[in-house]
Amino acid sequence: MNELIKINNENKVDGRSLHEFLQIETPFKKWIDRMLEYGFVEGVDFWTEDKNVRRADGAIMPQTQTDYLLTIDMAKEISMIQRNERGKQARLYFIECEKRLKEQSVVRDSYMIADPVERALKWAEEEKIRQEQANQIEAQKPMVLFASSVSASKSEILVGELAKIIKQNGVDMGEKRLFAWLREHGYLISRKGNDWNMPTQYSMERGLFRIKETTVNHSDGHTTVNKTPKVTGKGQIYFVNKFLGKQKAKALPQ
């Protein structure tokens, strides 16, 4: 990677090199003093060095100048403060430097194991962990995406609409079968009567359903109240994830 801004062997950024790259018109000393007002701490975020000043012909001048060595994090923050194109370029450069240093650190730590067999086993173990993490993320994708979309919409839907969503997620389910399953597993009332197919106390306490009541005015003057169970956003997430989990369990080798 081409060195846009000077970084020494201890991974410290040369402050004057950064100042020059950013094309700051303010003199370096005045500019760096202003940057330090953002709360950077000497010995933690930056270090100073007094150096002799040399003329163009190499001769040493009687005065000295103070140079500043910055951590990559501090240099990155200073670059962001500039709010210009050069600042953006410097920030991206330092992010790439951090990435390269991290990669080098991983390789170096692995090579510190002298025994080639032990080193190979360590690499295999690390690769296994990475693969397991990738598989876990992939397996959770449908649930996470569905949960996010429902949480965002905060909608309430009919049981028939829930059946369609479950089917879209790969589980063969229709409205009648879902009603039967909900009754069988204690989410809807199974006894015949006015409360048939209404949410049980268990479902209501957990916020899985809401009962929508609609008043109907009949021609003879009397009124009745129709009750309809509606699945809340929380209920949609709960039931879809429950069915996806059942489907996944069936797919596993016995």
C-alpha cells in the first residue's frame, strides 16, 4: 500500500506529514495546538520529540523544533475534524492501515507457534470457528429479517394472513390447519361456543393476540358484537420463528 502519510516502525503517524497531506494553511504549531484542544492526552494519544533543525544543505541550525507522533486513532479523528476531501482520504487511508496491521498481527501470532503440526491444528480450529459463526448467521437470516420487518410495521393481521406468511417462509400451512394447530396447542379456545377460536388467557397475557370487536346494527334494530382474533406484531414474530424452528428440526439428520 502506497504511503500517503508517514507512519514509523512503531505505527505512529508523523504529525507534520499529516498536516502537509491535509494541505492546512495554518502553520503547523498553531494547527496542532488547536487539534490538541479536542482532549487528546500526551503519552496516550500522542508523543512529542524535540529535534534539531537542518538547513537544506544539511547543516544543523541552533534552534530545535517539536515533532508530534500520533496514534492512528488520533490521526483518524483529526482527519474527520477537517471536514474536507483530503480529510476523507486520510481517514480511509488510516482505516486501511488499521486493517493491514490487524491482519499482520493474526499471521504473526500464528507463526509464533514453532511446531508446524500444532500451527496447522490452530489454523484448522480457527477456520472451524469461523465456519460455525458463518453458518449460524446464515441460519438466523430468515428469522432476523422477518422480525425486523414486523417490528417496523407494528401491524396486526388475521390468522389467515399469518398462515400465508408462514407458508412464504417455507412451511406448508393453510388457514384451517393453523386454526386447528393454535387450538390444539392452547393459543386459541377449543371449546365450542361464543368464545370458540378466541385467544386464550395465556395468549393475551403474552401479547400474541388482540381481540377486535365490531358492532353490527341489524335491520330490526338490535345490535350484535362480532369478535375477531388478530395476531399482533409480537405474535407474528413468535409464531413464524416457532414454525421455522420446527421445520429446521425436521430437516436435521436423525
